[in-house]
Amino acid sequence: MKKTRCLCLILPAVALILEALPYGAVLNFKLYKGEIIRQTYSYFSLTPFGYANFGPMLTAVLTCGVALLAVLYCIYGTDNLRCMERDLSLIAAAASLSPLFMGLDHFSFVGGLITLTLLGQWLCLWFTGKKKRKK
């Protein structure tokens, strides 16, 4: 059982690595000639946050919380920690989709991967809880 708990550490670690890459958060700048410059930043960068793109920073903070809860769940294994981690990973996945409200051009492939890893973490924790209930 401890092996399945420790497997839940992998997806938050992957999400944190992807969030640290400078390709996740997108800002589009218009030039005076109508040209658009697309620049990407890390989810931990304050530049998108300063330009009112709050989703990436919120996702990064929530993912840090998910990773912390994953470590605690791996150590202690209580059902309350699993439920908190599961719910927080779903909230983080929803926050990572928030740049889509500004349009598809404000979302990146890496941002989609981050969303998928957080949803995968939610599913992993969901099925871990289902296995516990069957026993």
C-alpha cells in the first residue's frame, strides 16, 4: 500500500518541473503595426501576474501545496490527507485552465501538459480512495 502512496509523488513533481520551465505562461504584446509578439514565462514568474494573468501563479502555488500534501500522504497515509490532496489538485487544474478565458492564444502546450498532470493526480488519488473503500 505504501508503494501506491509513493507513486502519487511522481505527478506533482512532474507538474512542478513543467511549471518551472519558461514555456508555460503566455503573454501577447501588440506592436504599433498590428504585429503580435508572443512571449512565454515560467509559472513562477511575476511578469504574467503583473499583466493580470493570475492563473499561472495561482496554479504554481496550489501545485506546491499538492506536492507538500503528497509528501505528507506518502509518510502518514491518512485518508484526510488524500482527500485534501485530491481536492487541491482539482482546484489547481481548474486554475491552470483560467488563461483560456482570455483566448486560446494565451494558452500553451506546456500549460496543457500541466493541466493533464494535475488531472492525472486527481484521478490517481480518486482511484486510490476507491480501492480503500472496496477492502
